[in-house]
Amino acid sequence: MKKEYEEGDIKIIIDLDKCTGARECVTACPVEIFELEDGKAVCKNLGECIECCACVSSCPNEAVEHSSC
């Protein structure tokens, strides 16, 4: 199952089947828009995203997709 987060031109998709809760996106994001809920990544405050793509490159399971990356 995929969870989509969208605000303005930014869209982040988290594949919950691939997400293992490794927290790499949480750690890598410089503006702290990710957190874990029930062992899965969720995107909070998407409007703060600076489109750096650290979340995509840091995920060991390729569970994060970003419209800018």
C-alpha cells in the first residue's frame, strides 16, 4: 500500500509495504518532515520540504518517492 502526501507542486509517496521503519528518512531530512508512526514513515509538514531528495537517497528499501527527484 502506498501513502501519498501532496502540497502545492510537491508530492511524496511512501510505499508502506517496502518501509521497514529504518528511520533513515527521519535522520536524513534537514527540515524534519518525517517521523515514524506504528513503525512506518509518515510525512508531516510537507510545506517545509526543501526538495533536497535526502529522503529518497537515504532509504535502504527505496520506499520513498519524491516528485522532485
